[in-house]
Amino acid sequence: MTGQPLSSALLAQPDLPWAALDPPPVLIPLGMTPVSAGFPSPAEDYADRRLDINDYLVRNPVSTFFFTVRGNSMQDADIDDGDILVVDRSIEPAHGHIVVAFVNGERLVKRLHRQRNTVALLAANPAYPPLELRDGNALEIWGVVVGKFKRIPA
Amino acid sequence: MHTSTPTVALVDCNNFYASCEKLFAPKLASRPVVVLSNNDGCVVARSAEAKALGIAMGVPWFKIAEQAQQHGVVALSSNYALYADMSNRVVDVLSGFTPELEVYSIDESFLNLSGFAHLDLTAYGQQIRHRVARWVGLPVCVGIAPTKTLAKLANHFAKKRPIFDGVCHLDRLDETTRKQLFSETAVNEVWGVGGRITARLAELGIETVEVLRTADPEWIRQHFSVVLERTVRELNGTACLALETIAPPKKQIMASRSFGSAVFHLIELREAIAHHISRAAEKLRAQGAEAGAVTVMIRTNPFKPTDPQYQRSVTVPLAHPTADTLELVETAAAVLKRIYRPGLAYHKAGVMLSELQPAGARQCDLFDHPTQDARRHATMQAMDAINQKWGRGTLRAAAAGRAQGWQMRRERLSPAYTTSWAELPIALAR
């Protein structure tokens, strides 16, 4: 890439490989560290656990599963291609929830529309029509989407 | 000691491996699914649809493959990563229902429900079923009874008889119904009654659970064993088997596998042996033990009678007990060299660590090197920590090799849906 400005070289490769994913780190509260000499830390009494993203995204670990999104039909709901969804099976699916559903042999992410006698799966993108569910469509609401995350190449 | 009548529930996942596969693969929804053993050998799990087709447990896949595929049967390799994670999730859910739980196998747990007599236990069982189905996505059946043996039997009824809707509380049935169920059930459905005992019982006219239950326990002990006597007492509601909530430490640790394809050379066999030793030593250290002896076993394929056959297994005692992977690999490699015969098609290799004892219990001998030992110990700790963090086999003895062409064949393996970021299920946004 000689002679090419760095920025355009980077733009020419939008799909930078992702960094290797680390397993959740083991965090050690500050107060556990034995200190043998010197002044006691004024913060010692305030020692607390460092923030763990699992606590923020995962409500019920045993019933939580992750799915990777493919496609852009949910873009107006801030769910984009490549995002990883946090799906919790312990939540009762309700009208308005974003859900992972198994329909006719496919795994879909959609917004659940359930009012009176109609059940439909809606996209969050005007380019995709709603999927009305009638008898004969095998539908299983697999779990409720409670979060998402992604990495940003850097 | 329990103040109220002891009550045990056995919760068993239906067609566990096949159900795990179906949970993540909507295309398998109503299709017959079978899961195959190591090296895609035999059928070890069947979905309800596969059972309905009459596919037997344990049948070699190659014998039925053609016909099964005509019926649309999907055959999959054993996806242990998936099954282990799903099993742990089920156990986590179940532990919310009892203060005392015994994980009996990958798909069965005993729950102590003594002292829950004030509850409607049938309804409680339904609650267990619904929560596991909802939270984890797997179907389970629940058998409730005063003893483990009866709970197993109750689970069998819950599974086989739709009238129970997945939960059978044996004490809630009236005497006549219970007797009828026992009379309609063959003795080999009883926990611990295997083929040989079944045949001997049949000779004496004991063919149903009811006949066995009403047999004289003393007479059973004289003609069979204390074990079967205990079974008879358990069938009558006297608890003889306690819940084993903590797994007793293993007396020996085995690791062995058949090869994906035949192995001829010493160097490949040595890699396999080193790999097995590494796994076994990891388990050894996890239970805080050291091994006093190492066994190395190799053999050709007995199912290919036209090939020259050879099998050899040798156990050597160690100068001093150890849990050091490198030391154990060295010893095993030396043993292997002694038993290896060139020119044969090897099919299986394995190791066993035995004469286990708590680490650090041994006496020093003349040839010990305390400082070196301490350094080795630290090396092993670091190795286990790294392998736990970065995945099994990240750091291994060089003798275990890099290519590992002898690893088992799993050509029909589904993704590790829940344990690998790279293999998560895809949700289509379209």
C-alpha cells in the first residue's frame, strides 16, 4: 500500500478482522489486596466490584442465549447485521417484544404483534412486509430479546 | 434423619441429546433425529420420531444408514460441548427446587423433596417441567416416590404413559392402580436389574416388578445378592440408597478413544497417549490427587477380524506418586515403546491413572528434588489456568503433537451453539 494515504487504505478494508474474544475476566475487589506497608488507602472502605457487562445485559444466566443477527430488517429497532442478541427464555413474550421466533424452519428476529385475535411478526424496516401468522404456519416464540452488543473494529 | 417421610424426585430429560439438537435447529422440528456415538459409530440417542420408526438404541449407523435416510432420518455426531452446557443449565434450574440434589448422569438428577409434604407434589413436578421447558427449552419427566429406585420407576411411568402428563407421584396412586402398573412392567425396567439378573429371575418365575416387589428379601439375598435385596426393599418404600450430593473422589481416572482412522506409527500413538495423559492429569489435579501407577493400553480393531489382531495393556508403578503431566507423559511414552509392535493398524489407545492418593501425602525419598517439585507444581498450575481460560489444549506437552490426525471422527457435528462465539446460531433479520 505504498503511496496511499492511510485513511483510504483503511477504508478499502472495511472488514477488519475482529480481535480475539476474551472470556469474562476475573475481577478482584480492591479491598482483597493485602498491603504490607505505607499509608492505608483512603478508598479502602469503598472497595466495590468493578463493573461487569454481564450484570448489565444478562438478567437470568441459565435462560440466556446469544444469537448473531444476519440481515437489516430490524434496523429501525437498532438491531443491525452482525449484532449479537441477548435472548432470555424466562421472559413471557408479550405484544411489542422483540423476539427470536422459529417460523417454518427458520430462525427469525422480529417484533411480536399480538392483539385480539391476530398474531404477526413485524420487521422494523419499511422494506419488509409483516408476517401474518395463520394456522399452518409453524410458529414458536423461542425467546425474548433483552439486549444486544457488538464490537467496533479498532 | 428426616422427620417426615422421605421423598425423592427423579427428573430425566426426554431424548436428551436429540432434544438439544432440535432446540437450536428449526429445520429438525418434526424430523426423526438420531445422535451417533464417538466416530459416528452407533445410535446413542433418538428423537420421538426416530423411535417411532423403530430405530433401535445402540444399532451401528452403517447398518441402517441407507434405509434411515430414505425415511428422512437426520444423523448427527455427539456434540458434547452443547450437551454439557445444556445439562448444566438444567441442573441450575433444578437446584432452585430443592436444597439437595444429586446429579446422577448428564440427563438425570435426583431431588430431595423430603419435608415438602405440605405441597401438592404433582403440581410441583409440573412446575419443574414447565420451568425447564420454558427457561432451557428441554422436555423433562418427573417421577416422585419415597425411594430412589421407586422414583426411577415412577419416572419410567411418567415417560411411557401419557395419562400422567409427564409427572408420576407414586404415593398418590391408589393401591390397585399401583399394583396394576407394577404387574404390567418387566423387571428389567427396575434400576440396577440388568440382562443377566433378568434372565435368572425369569427362570425363577419373577418377571414383573410386582412379583419382585413381593419376593422375600432374605431369600433374594441368599439366591442373588445384597444389592438385589436392597432393590426389593427400595421397591417396598424403604430407602436404602442415600442421595449422593457430593461425587466421591474417583479411584482411578481413565482416558481412551478410538481413532478416526487407523494409526500405524509409534509417533502418532505417542501423541494420542500424551493427549490422554494430559486430560487425565488435568482431572487428577482438579480433584487434588496424585497417581501411583500408570496404565497404557493399545489395540487393533476387533471388528476387522481379517486384520492381524493385537492388544496389550501394561501397568507400571511410579517411583513416587505424581500429578505432573510431563512426568506422567514420560513414563507412559516409555511403556508404549515397550508394547508397540510395528506394522499393525491400531484402532484405540488409552491410559489409566490409578492408586490415587491426596496430593502431598507422600513421604520424601532419597531421589526427591523438593525445589524442582515446587517449580513443576507451579508450572502445572499455570498450565491448568491457561487451558481453562483459553480453551482445552491451548498449552500441552509437546509430545501430544500438533496435527492430531488421530482425533475422533465427527463428520456430522452441529455447531457449539452456546459455547463458542464463532458458532452462535444465526437469527435472520429479513
